[in-house]
Amino acid sequence: DGTYTGFGNKNLDYSGKQISVVSENGNTACVIDCENDGHGFHFHNFEGPGSILQGLTITNGNVADFNGGAILCEESSPKITDCVISNNSSNINGGGIYMFMSSPTISACTIIDNTSPDGTGIHMGMYSSPTITSSFISNNSRRGIMCRDFCSPTIQDCVISYNSGGGVFVHTGCNPTITN
């Protein structure tokens, strides 16, 4: 439990390992505060579902000239559960979460109040196929979810509301499955 700031507590990298980062008492008790300087987590070494991020709040991530204010997934597919991703920003895409050729599992997460020019809450690009379930995606400054460049997400049992620019934007070539 606690609020973690400073060097060593942002831009966290699993380095391809199947490890779990889990809070002791849930996402309100464990906060990664990026202090408007960097990502919370960067998955880019082919991490799979054995790489788990659970029960944290990631806030104040800010990446200038880059994607993914809170979480950046590149060619990785971690499991992200029961996290709050709030007040993060990117000057390009994905103020909350950005993925490129990735298929993470995102469940029971709250993704709110993030900013970027495009796909603010969650932005998926180039052949990403995430599974997003039982999550709340709201009040993001642009779109809640942006799906582009041949992505095939599964979005189920989510509340997507009050995102300026729309809830879900589906670009040509994408094939989402959206239920409930």
C-alpha cells in the first residue's frame, strides 16, 4: 500500500518476464503517480498472459511525443485487472492505454479522465485484438476506445459513457465484437 513516485516507480518494464505486480489491498490503496513524466508501465518484450498487473491506480502519466500515458503495450499481451487508469495524457495516442500489435486482457478496470488527440481511454493500432470486459470507460477527453488498422477487439459487459468525441470509434479494416 502507498503512493509511489519518482525514479524507479514509473516507466516500469517487465522485461519479458511472467511476473505479477499486485496490490496488497486494492486499487485505492496502491497508487503509481507518474508525476506527469513518463508511463506507468511499458510492456514491449512479448509479455503474455502470465505477466499480470492487478489492483493498482496509475495516474499522472504524461508522455510527450509518444503513445500510452499510463500503459504502453507493444507486441505484448499482459493481463490487466482491477486497475484505475486516470488523469493520464499523451500528445499522440492513448492517454490511458495504447497498444500496437498486442492483445492484452483488460478486465474490471476503470479508465477515466485521460487526454490525447485520438483514442484517449484506450487506443489500439495495427492488428491488436484485446479482450476488454466488465470495465468502466468514461470522461476521457476524446474517444473512449479507438480501434484502427485491422484490429479485432472483444468488448463485453462494459460501460462506455461521456467521452467527448464518442464512445467507440471503429476505423476501416477493424472487426470488433461488442456485446452488453
